[in-house]
Amino acid sequence: QVQLVQSGAEVKKPGASVRVSCKASGYMFTDYYLHWVRQAPGQGREWMGMINPSGGSTRFAQKFQGRVTMARDTSTSTVYMDLSSLKSEDTAVYYCARGGLASLGSPFDSWGQGTLVTVSS
Amino acid sequence: DIQMTQSPSSLSASVGDRVTITCRASQSISIYLNWYQQKPGKAPKLLIYAASSLQSGVPSRFSGSGSGTDFTLTISSLQPDDFANYFCQQSSSSPRTFGQGTEVEIK
């Protein structure tokens, strides 16, 4: 079955960077876009961006442009999300989620378990 | 960006009740509307995709309808396992955007 397993919780200081990983299994890794979504405490869900594991192309929400990068390692079926210049407002649970074969139109049919990133001095 | 307005933000209901949650898009999204369920500390679970298609394994008491800008999620007979947070998401255009969520609580 499809599984997305994320790395563990992180505590970072303001200004630092964080890397969250998402290891996929149970399907052909390069066939489906992977997305990143976050939810801050008491806030709504925010789409951060997506990566095409096949070619590595990425697209980011304007809000995170310049601060977020995404990469993939096809040998381990893992995608990475790096967020830099962390602020307290970046404290949130970060999820990876599997999209479809195309960049638009498809729902997120599987989600990782979430990774809590806490930004605190 | 497409704004998704979901209502109500919370509701109290009893087991066996019929529950309806609505989601409105700020512009037409055709049928590119998805519904998810999330329980505390758990990952979201896809319930309905493309406005009205039931995800495999999801009980048939869940249904979705709508197109264009107005959409509805209905739970025909609320079960104890259904008390959770429900949210909509549009997949018509980037950035993907979400409704604020509806907390379904036990009356």
C-alpha cells in the first residue's frame, strides 16, 4: 500500500533552516507529484509547493518563494523540503502528500504522518 | 489565488444525524473540489474527489455534490467514527487552496 513516512520533529532557532524528508513506498515514485502542506497552530492549511519526482521540477507558492527548496532522491524514493530563514510563524506541522500524474486536477490521496517544526529562541 | 470559504466552522450533531458542510470558491473551479477528514494528531484522509467521486474504501454515507463555485459534503447518518475536522481543497489551479475546516462535534 502507498506509504509516506516523514522525518521526526525538529526544534530550530529563528534564522536557521530546516530539512524535512518524506520517504515514499508502495507505488512508482516517479509517477506522482509530491506536495508539501503546512498547518500552523490554530491556522488554516497552506500549500507550500510541489515537486515532480520524475524530472525534479518544482513549483512553489509565492509566499515561500526564495525561502523554500524541494529536492528528490530517486534511489531512495525520498523527497526533501528545505525551509530557510525560519521565523516563529513557521512553527507548524508539515505534511507531504501525494498528488496525481499531472500537476493540477488531482487530489492528495495519501499523506505523510506530519512533522512538527518548532521555531523558538 | 482562489479563496475557499467553508461553513459552518463547527457544528454539534448526534449519531444518526444528517450533516451538511458547504464550500464556496471565489471563482469557478469546475469539479476540481476535494474533501478530507482529519482527526487530532493524524494525517488527513481523502473522502471525496472531483466534487462527487467517493474515494476507495470510504463509507457510502459520505457524498459530495456541486460544480462551479458551490459544493456540499453530506454525511447521511453520522457515526461515532465521523467526529473529526473536515476541509475542502481546490485542485483547479495553483496554488492549491483550502477551506478553513469544519469541526464536527458530538452533541
